[in-house]
Amino acid sequence: MTKVVVRAEVEDIERWKNGFVAHSELFKKQGVTIAYYGVGEGNKVAACFETTNLNAFMEILESSDTAEAMSQDGIIDGTVEIFVVDSILETQ
């Protein structure tokens, strides 16, 4: 299972949280099986997705549907960063 981390800055944390949890159908189309999300300092947010289909995930992430969802959620243009987690360090 591939993990993808998306980091961004938002206009309003609560608006973003409410929007994020409403996008489960969009996430399913991306092959997402679970999504973790949280907030950092100020208006910074991050989400970690586990996907079964990285190609579908990235294609939909770049779609107009996702752009509209991000806009509705108050994500600030130009602040989105995407990281495909492709390495692991085991500590046991």
C-alpha cells in the first residue's frame, strides 16, 4: 500500500476539517483505504493517505474536481506540497 502525504495552508482550520471529512467519495475513487489528517502551527494542515492505486490517486488529485474541492475547503493556492512515501525505516 502506497502512502501519500499532502501538506497545505488553509484560510480556516475548521472549514478545512469539515470539508475534508466530506470528501470520502472522492478519496474512494483515488483508491484511498484510510486517511489520517491533522493541523500544525497557524493555518498549516497535513493529510496522509494510504492508496491501492497511486496512478489513480495522482490523476484525481490533479483533476478539476479536486481543485474545486480544495477551493471550497479554503486551501490557499500555491501552498500544496505532495510527498509519495517510498521508503521505510524499521526500528524493531
